[in-house]
Amino acid sequence: MPSPPPVLKGDDPIDALLSAHGLRRTAAARRVLGWLLAHPDTSYTHAQLQDALAGNDAEPLDRVTLYRLIDRLTQVGLLLCRVDSQRVRRYQAMPASVHATPHFECQTCHRDSPLAGALAAVDLEKAAQTAIESLRALGYQDMHLDFAVRGVCADCAAGPAA
């Protein structure tokens, strides 16, 4: 099995990420990862991502190709996959430094919002790190923890504007 091509100085950062994770630097992979990295605070379902990528003038991605690609990107840790309360998978870019990802999922509009900067996020981050350290002491490796707080967001709770 040939090794991935070396990352040359001056390479595109997306190409460098793909190569560093042992993935081929295809146009589709660059497009999908590039889109998700450009929208780091947004999570997309498979269909939403396919629609978003179809919005530009590039060749449309086949849904199966997209599914396989996001699966590979998730397996190597470049994407975070969450399953919401409706059992829908949502994908977003996973920064290398993230080990715990506190987020809020609205049960009404299903919008997924990161809790970064929120007071609760500090406590959740500490709890996540404690859990990860405890599991690491038991021999578990390469972990990330996904904290999902579910409820009704402020916009939905306020109801429609009069």
C-alpha cells in the first residue's frame, strides 16, 4: 500500500490536513472539509451539507459519495458527528484541540448551538476533562466527549414575534 504523498511547503492547509490524516486529496474531500472548516460553529445533516455544497457552481456531489466521505473524515477525527434527539446525524468541523464539545440542541427548531462563552460551558468543560482523565487512567485512548444540553432555545421560547 503506497504511503500518502508528502505535504510540501506551501500546500493548501486543507490538503495538508487530508494528507496528515492519511486521506486522498480529492476535489470532493477538499470541498467538503473546506466548507465545514469555513463554518466551524454550524453542524449540518447529510442533506443540509449536500444542499450547501450544491449552492456553489461546482459539480454536485453524489449523496453516497458524500456519505462515505463524511464517514471517513469522522473516522480520522476531522469531523465531529452528533446524533440529536430525533436520531439525525449532524456533522461539523472538529478542531484538533477540542476534547469536549458542550452544545445546546433546541427541541423545537433543532438548531444546534455551541456553548462556548456561556457560563455553563466552563463547568461542562471541567466535567468533561475529569471524565476523560478518569477513563485515560483506565487505559482508554483517543477520546472526545460530547455534552449535549437539550431544551428550548430563547428564540423558540419567546414564540413568534407579534
